[in-house]
Amino acid sequence: MVAQSIIDKLSQYDQLHLLKFYDDLTASQQEHLLSQIERIDFSLLDLLQNRQAKSVKGKLAPLNALTIAEIAANKEVYRELGLTAIRQHQVAAILLAGGQGTRLGFEKPKGMLNVGIDRTLYLFQLLIGNLLEVVQEAAAWLPLYIMTSEKNHQDTMEFLAEQNYFGYQKEYVFFFQQEMAPSVAYDGKIYLEKPDEISLSPNGNGGWFTSLQKAGLVRQMKQQGVKWLNIFSVDNPLQRIADPVFIGATVQQQCFCAAKVVKKTEPQEHVGVLCLEDDKPSIVEYYELTEELIHSRDAKGDLLYNWGVILNYLFQLEKLEAISDQQLPLHIVEKKIPYLDENGICIEPKQPNGYKFELLVLDMIHLMENCLSFEVEREKEFAPIKNPTGVDSLESARKLLQQNGIEL
């Protein structure tokens, strides 16, 4: 029997349809469904009423980057500072791997995607291989924290264990799960994915630090002396992780955080741009820039808003703790969401049919007093895999991997 408190809560938010198939479920299925309902933050639904309201940006200004040429002039100084931090166990790597490869037609954790052509070469394998290069250079191991989600946690853990963590020492690998948020139809009704399963999705990459805290891993980090967290995404096999030069430059510049950036290929490129907003670092999405700002150039003819982020950030742990009580903005994102219709039939929509709620790591940057913009070579460090073909695809990533001498 359903507790009256749950019925009252569902009635309050007009979500009683979540119990439509309840009487046909087994006892364990009923328990599972009710457990999911109890964990839902229904206050998220209130945000849908204002989904048309755009966030108001403050006064924007360009933020200069430490360029490739400037980095090269001080590379060895930066490298030694970074290697010293790694050897003193001050650096941890955080892999954001909570997503599935659904957009690529791959119904498994995205990190399990085979990017090889004539041989098997997994995304996880490439990323861990990049990190192992730093381990070898520093002659010191650093902890690797892997963020999974409810949807892919077990698959990810079992896969990496079967692969012996691709040569990474097991005692330095830790897992934690990001939190989930309900998926809703345009009318605000929460979708069911199965008769006993609410449609839930990872709450975006911005929830990584609070999820680390809830897992008790921040406490563990501090006990080990960790001071810097390098977070990176699972879908860019070329990115350099725990890059000693990147770490050393951030330490030398006395910044609370840093972001690896690439020069935009053209003014309208669909990337978030690192700049200043009300004199604080900020990442502004391409659609939030006016035409005037998009095309603004300096005296040399370079774009003023020229530095696109690639989701490779370095954060000072102490500063993250200091801002952890500040609420990040919640983004309401239109998506294609599989769901059960009123007859219990699973529908796979071909067009967007509702919303997901996401926190984004880029919003954490604006809570910092400063941020080092660190330029890297696009062709050597940026090969995102977001689409099956075309721009930022498995196709384009394979070409870049081959250009960098990686045998596929």
C-alpha cells in the first residue's frame, strides 16, 4: 500500500500518473518505484515555469590567455613546479564519465566506446594511457577518481576491472556516482522509463564536487595532502591529464583555477568562451554573445572573445570547499527522452519531447576570483566525440588521433 505522504506529495505536484502501473508490479518493484519517488526533488518542477526567462549576463570583457608561445618560453619552470606538486601527492585527476554513448548509437558507458579501426582501442584506455605518461614522467602515482552515474556505474566498474584498469594501479582508482534528476515532458509531467522505473538522468557535470563530498572522498583527499583537482571529460581522447606544465603555470600564476582553451576556428564556432563577467572569470556560451562581441577584434586583428574551453579544468581544493555552499544555476535542457505511454509501451522519440535538469561545471568558474586561461594546440589536445559523423565526431577524432601518431 502506498503511504499517504507519497500520494499527497504526488498530488501536490500533479504527478500521480507515476503510480499508474503500481498495482501490477511485484512487491520488490513497488518498493523500488516508491524509493525513487521519495528521492525526487520535486522543487525542480517549479523552475519549468520560468524556462523561457534567459539568464541575464553581467558586463562582459575579454580575458587574455597564456599563449602557446608564452608557455613555451617558461615551459621547463612550469613543468618542474607541476612535477613537484605531483610527487608531493598534491594532484588528483577527476574523470567525468557519467554518460552513455546513446548519441553515438552505443548503449553502454561512453568510455567503453571502441575508437579503433584495425584494433580495439577504448576511450577509457586512451585516457588512462595519457595519465600513465605523467605517472612515468613524475615517477609517482596520483589518485584517479572516476565519476559514474546510476545508469552506468556497475558496467563501468566491471569493465575497468576486467581490463585491469589498463595498467593503472588499482589502489589509486576510486569511483563515485553523480546524482540523478527526473526527466519531464513539456507539460511538466515526469516520465516513466519502465512500469517500476522513473526516467532519471545524470544531473550534469557541474554536480561532480558535491557528489565527491557526499561520497566522503574529499575528506580522503585532504588526508592524503591533495591540493589540486584536474577534471576532464570522457569524450576527448587527446586531452592531456594532470599535465605538469598546466599545473605548474597555475601554481606560478597564483590562480584558484585554470582552464585549457583553444583558439576558435571562426567567430561563430559553437564553443563556450572564457572571458570576464563583472570583472570575474566566466564562461559564456556562443549563443549568449551578441553579434558585435562575436566579431570584435583587437588591434592585431585577433578575436577578442577567442578562447574556447575544452572541459579540462584545474581547481584548488581549498577554494572549492569555500564556495561549495553556493548554489549553481540549474540549466533546463531540451532532449529526446524514451518513455512509457499510457498503455505501458516504450516510445523512442525521434524529436525532442521534454526537458532534463543539469548543473554545469562552467558555472563554477564564475565563483572564482581568478582563472588562468591556458592555450593548447587544438590538433594535439582537442578531439571531442559527440556525434557519429561530421564535426566533433568519432570520424573526426579518429583522423586527429592518427595525425598524432596513434595507431588505430
